[in-house]
Amino acid sequence: MRSASNIDLHFLITLIYLLLLFSVCSAYSDLDVLLKLKSSMIGPNGSGLKGLGVIVFSLSSLHLLWAILPEIGLLNKLVNLTLSNVNLTGTLPLEMANLTSLKVFNISNNVFKGNFPGQIVLGMTELETLDAYDNNFTGPLPVEIASLK
């Protein structure tokens, strides 16, 4: 019998493979592909994937200029958020405080500015890795970081 984490990992790997496959040979948008894939899967006891959410979001070495939107805070089951070397700009949205399941938070090698908003880590009680080096943060290190594991 597979554990929930093995099912999630298998789902993620399958999802990435199918996304790559469909993006090359289909007129569907990425969102269409993900929604079709999710609706076609049936979980234990016919439950589908209603209880599952995004648990890993990882982008590295993209040369775009963009910012993290406040909606990132809606991914409350996220365990790993890795956005390294993707030219993220602006400030970190305070809604990130809702990422209470986060264990890995890597925003290294970007161009964030301003103070690091320490209040976003207060709810991240599971956080094991915080990697924010090589950005343009200013000001003192937030005292909230001392409360991390």
C-alpha cells in the first residue's frame, strides 16, 4: 500500500511529464492540461484528487522579470517553495504567512528589495530551510527568524 506522500510524489512526477508532453504537442494551455489531468484521476475509494493540493513549487534559472503575487498564500499545503535565480523583484507578499506547511523556502539569487518581512515566517512552524541569500534586502535581520527551528 502506498503512503500519501508517495502518491503525492508520483502524482507530481506524472503531472510534470504530462505537462511537458502536452505543451509540446497540443493546443491546450498549461492550465487546461493540469485541470484535465486532475479531473481524470481517481483516488482511493473513487475520491478523486479533491483533498490534494500543490505541495511543491519549484522554478530555477529562468530569466524573466516578475514578482510573487499575494495569491501564493492560497497554496496552504505547500511544503517546498523554491524560486531561485528567477529574477523575482519587488517585496515578499505578507500573504506568504499562510504557507504554514512550508518546510523549504528558497528565494535565493533574485532581486527582492526592502526589508525582509519577518512576520511571514511566524506561521511557518514546520520551516527547516530558509535560503534568501543574494538579494537586495535592506535593514536588519528580522527578530522573527530567531523563532524558527
